[in-house]
Amino acid sequence: MRSLKDKKPRAYQLRARADKQATMHRALAKAAFELHSSVGPARTTISAIAEHAGVQRLTVYRHFADQDAIFAACIAHAYELDPPPDAQAWTSIADPEARLRAALTATYGYYRRNQRLLANVYRDAELPAVAARLAHHAELQLGAVAVLNMGWSAANHRMLAAAIGHALDFSTWRSLAQTRGLSDAEATEAMTVFVKGIVSASAVAVRVSTAG
């Protein structure tokens, strides 16, 4: 029967092995993240990850069963470095216009910091792992739209929700900031004016309809 003295070295060895495995997992996730940011998920191979991390391909296979696991590890690493804005943080802002500005400022800042990775992810949206993550993101965005839709005096909240969703889209930011050259502050102002215009137009449409 083993004594307590015999068990301590064994426990230490297991802990050291687990720490080593965790360190390698993080290194491979970092390599996948850097490759996804530079060339995109579709062009990131097991061999490329192994070469980038300085290990053998078998090591990558030991940590990731498939491309879905690799992409999940990449996103987890990205979120650890720079988590996306949390819509619940905006619920404390009572004024809807101020809430929208805060949301767009945070969202556009996140897009700018992560534009290379996000552009590659959207480009490779046909990959099952990427499509699943984007579908999850779409669900989260619906929650953000619901938060930002509160408090406006718009008669047509369906139209307002569509306008807010458009303002939050990465493609909208790319068009304004990358294609048109607006700063994030200018893009935020443009989309705030856009949403306020939808609110005003909605109210006018109701008055016209009522008068008619």
C-alpha cells in the first residue's frame, strides 16, 4: 500500500503534466488565432498551425479533434484578448439616444481593433464552424437590438429594430470606416442620425396615415 509520501510526487507529476498540456493548448490556440487573423479560417491548415507553433502535426491533432475545435479555441483566445461588448452594460443608460451612442462607440471600437480577424471570418462564412459561430453572433445581436430598441417614441418598432441592427452590423462599419474613410466617432454620429431619422419618419408616417 502506498504511503502519503509516495502519493505526493505522483500528484505533483500529474499537475505538472496538466499544466504543460494547458500551456501547449494555449500556444496552439494562439497560433490558430494569428493564422485566422492573417489568412483566414479556410486557409489555415493543421500543418500551418503546427509550423506556426513550432510543433509536430500530431501535437495539434492531440489537442483538437477537428476544425470546429480549432475555430472554437481561436475564438476563445480572441475573446480572452479582447471580449466583444456586452449589451447588458448598456441597460443602465436610460436615454435611448445616449444608449445607442454608447453601444455604437463600443461596437465600432471592437470592430476596428479586430477588423482583420472579423473580415476573414465573414469571408469564410461557408465553413460549418464559422457559420455556427456567426449564427450565435446573430442571436446575440438580436438581444443587443432589443436593448437598444427600448425607450424610443417610434411608432414602428419593427422598422426601428431593423435600423438599429443595420447600424450594429460589421458590414456597416466596414462601409463607413474602411470604404468611406470615416472615423469611428463619425460613423457613430452618422448611424445615430440615421436611427433618429427612422424614428421621425415612423412618427410622420403614422400621422399621415391617421389623417388620411
